[in-house]
Amino acid sequence: MTLTTPTPHQSTARARKSRRSPYLTALATARGRTGLLLVLLVALAGVLAPALSGHAPTDQSGDTLLPPLSAGHPLGTDDLGRDLLSRVLYGIRADLGIIAVAVPLGAAAGCACALLAAVHPVVDTVVQRAFDLVLAFPGLILALAVTAVLGPGRTPVIVVIAVAEIPVFGRQLRAGILVQRGREYVVAARVGGTGRARLLTRHILPNATDPLIVQLAVSLTVAVFIEGAMSFLGVGVRPPAPTLGGVLSQSMPYLSQHPNYAVGPLLAVTALVLGLSLLAEALNREVRR
């Protein structure tokens, strides 16, 4: 058998490949590219809503329930004569604005709780029981409880999503910390006299945060459903401000005669959720390798 020695160029290429971020590798897969493309397309549609639509989302007219491809209304109009394309595009913008604030807020609070729990066993017990309390409430019950106190609107939706995500991220990071604490490199650093704070920030956390990126993509998907459900039930963003869930809710009485009413928001929600799900799956596969 002849053994071949890799050339310097091959060795350098392999070294670069081994140092390649798993996140970039995930985005280079078919799932990652497809998911990223779908999310970017939906996000661009929301960001460019004023340029893509020639109507304000709240402008009413006498041309009610027009079919798609009507003059000046590619998706038709709703029961109040408002342009459906405009309402879907601005609904995407509203939904993305809510989840872009709520999910990172919940993630930051959850990670802070996990770090507090890592300080002392008593604090850990208190934090875990608080997580149990939040998880004991189904999402819908939690949403109704928050809106009963704060009333419907954008802020309660953000609060509900953030509170629902706190125990998810908190327990995810806590599990990673517990796993890394038992590794040999952590034991060696502890024996070498490394302080608790430095051990946590310099050794444990950098190796325990990879699953959080995957969880972020999953939580964004869940947040889309929560916002849509709250708006659909009338406890989310107040009309006439458009959201995807709100447009779907308003289309329900007219589905039998005008099914096009719901096509736009359904396609937007489907593309956004599918894109985020594909990204989460691609990231999860690479992180777990």
C-alpha cells in the first residue's frame, strides 16, 4: 500500500475547512440556502412595503372584495375596500418587527437567568421553579392573562413571546453549562486555580452557546405562530393596523365566496415559517456534528 503525503496546499485547505464555522457550513447546504432565501424574500417584502405597494394599508374605498389582478390591486381588496397586497406587506413588516424584538429579549433574559442559576444551587432551584411556573401555562392562557392586564396591542404580544421564550433559552443554556462543567478541560482549569467567573466566561460559555443559535431559529418560528394566533383571536395588534394574523382573521367570514382574501397572508406565513424551519434544521445538523 502506498501512503501519499498531502501537499502543503492540501494541508492548508483542510485546515481552513476544519476551522470553518458550522453556521457558514449550515448556510451552504441546500436546506440552509433555501431557508435563508425564503426568509430574506419575506423580510425584503416587508422592508420594501412602501415601494412595492401603491396604497396605504388603512385606506378604504368603495371597491370592496375585488378579485385578484384587479386594476391597481394585485391581490384584490378586503371587505372595506383596502388593498390586500398593501396589508400583507405591511403585516409582514409588523410581524417581523415584533419577533425581532421579542425573541432576542426573551433569549437575553433566559440566558441571564441561566447564568444566575450557575452561581449557587439555591439560586438554581429558585430559577428552575420559576421556569416551571411559566411553562405550566399554555401559550394561549398566558396570552389571555397578559392582555387582561395590559390590554390588546403590540406591547402585550412582545411581552407574551418574550416571557414564553425565557425558560426555553434558560434551560437550554443551563443544560450546556452542566455538560461542559464535567469536561476534562474545565476540571484542569479549575485545578489550575482559575476563578469561578473566569472559568464560566472564558471556558464554559464559548462551548455551551452553539445550541442557542439553533434555538433562536426555532423560537422565531414559534413567535410567528404566537403573534398570528393572538392577532387572529383579537388580542394582538389592534385594527386597523395590519398583521398577518389579523388579515387572516378578517378573511374568515368571506372564505367561501372570496378565498383569495386569505391567500396573501397564508403564503407569507408559510414562506416565513418554512424558511425559519429549514434554517433551524440545517443549523442543528451542523452544530451536532
